Amino acid sequence: MVTAPYSADNEVVGVIGVIGPTRMAYERVIPIVDVTAKILGARARAALNSRRSPLIAEHIRLRHQVAQASCHVQPHRSATH
């Protein structure tokens, strides 16, 4: 499997990948996945900057809130007696 994240405004908004056999042509697949992720990231940034897609902006805002909240979550401790 070959994967690459794509981002907008320094936030990962998705991951693209290729699942293939163990002996697939990795030397060909890796650059294709990398370039495709860069293109998707550029499109996501353009959509976010132009506000044509409020869903992407909302997705990034919510991910940021979740990331901040997860930093403050206390681990669950069970009582043992």
C-alpha cells in the first residue's frame, strides 16, 4: 500500500492511496500518488481560500477543535478495590 496525505492551510484534510500486490511497481506508483496528493491539496487550498466550499473550511475547523480537545482529555482510570 502506498499513501500520501493532502492538506489545506497546514491541516491534513485527506489521504489518498493505492492498494496493490506486494510486487507492484512501487517506483512508478509512489510518484503518482505523491503528485496526486499535491494536486488535491492545491485544489483544497483554492476551494478554502475562495470560500467556494464551506464544507472544507468547516471540516478543518472541527478537526482543529477535536485536536485541541483531545489534548485536554484525561485518561479513564478504573477504580480497583
